[in-house]
Amino acid sequence: MRLFRLSAAGFAACLALPFDAAFAAPTAVDLVFEAPTLKNAPDGSTISYHFVRKTDDKRLEAAFEDQIAVTVGPTGATNSVTIDMFTGARANQLQNMARSGNPVVVAVMEREVREMQKQTGGSPFYIRNRIMDAIRNQDVEPVKVNYAGRELDGWRFLLMPFVNDQNKAKLQDFAGLTYELTFADEVPGGLVSLRSVTPKKDGGDLVVEELNLQPQKAADAGAKQ
């Protein structure tokens, strides 16, 4: 747990930029790290996400589906967010996460950092820094988001952290990693979806991971099964 908290801090350490809600268009940094995206989640509530991993490569972690839950803690606690990453044998609880942004984004990205490090032998600090550079320099576009039968105003951006990296050859297939993140102010936690795709150099996908916000009724029903 301590290692993850240090990693999450590493993602955000150089981005102490204030979020100004008066701006019509947020930046990617605002959406991931600074915006008060948990304001729509009452204290004591849980935000549920469905996670899907797809791959047929035997060198990698196998494909699976599971749940990720973000629980917002008591009123007045700055570091009061708990993330339950998966269930059963995969379960891992991350405690004392900060309320700025939605820390589930960093939690999911950190999984990929560790996988890239394992497969390529690269430095996790280097990989995180390239992802941070991509977030810092990426434009955000307005989109319409469908959530729980409603059409909402939202924001979307794409990241290709290693597309122009001077060390991309050392990253193997992971050099083509692409993220797509979608946010909407009116949904709990702000994050609607996070999708990452690592294509194979010879065609097809090496691994695809998708995280999707579950409407509260669907999340409650899933918890009862």
C-alpha cells in the first residue's frame, strides 16, 4: 500500500496548479488531479466501476472482469478516500487517498506502469514521467456523455505518452499505448470511463483495459448477487 501511495504522489508531485471552476474548459491536469470531481459523491457513499481486461498473450496477466469501488470518507477529512481494487484473490485496498481529482485514474494507470516495467525492464519513474508529460500537454474536447439514461455535457481527451519518445524501441509494443478518458461534472466522481489500448506492432491488440462507471442502481444490484 505504501508503495502505491508513493507512486500516486509521484504522478502528481509537479502539478500543484490551482483549479479555477470559472474556466469554461478544464485542462487534462484539472480533470485528473485538481478538479473537485468527488463533490457529487456524498460522504459515506461508494462509487462503483466495472473493469475489463482483454488479452490473449500468455506473457501478460490473464484477461478478467472485476469491480473497483471508491468510497468517500467522513466529512472534513482531506485524505479520506479508499479504493477497493478488485475482489477475491485480486483484492487490494488503497487507503488515505486524497480527494483532489479522482484517484481511481492513478490507481488504474499505476497497474499499467508496473506491467510495462515488468515486461520491458524500464524505469517506473521514467514511464510515469512520460505519462505525466502527456497529461500536461494534452488538449481536452467537449463531448456528450450518456449516463443512466441521460445525456450530459462532458470532456474527453486522448493520451499517447510514448508515440514520440526517444526510447520507444525499448518499450516494445507498449510504445503504442493509448488512453482515452471521459469525464462529466454531473456524475459521481467525475470519471465516466477510462480505456487503454496497447496495439501489437504486427496488428491486433496486445492488451485492452476498460473502466466504466456503473449507475448506482446497477452497482447496488451487482453487490447483491
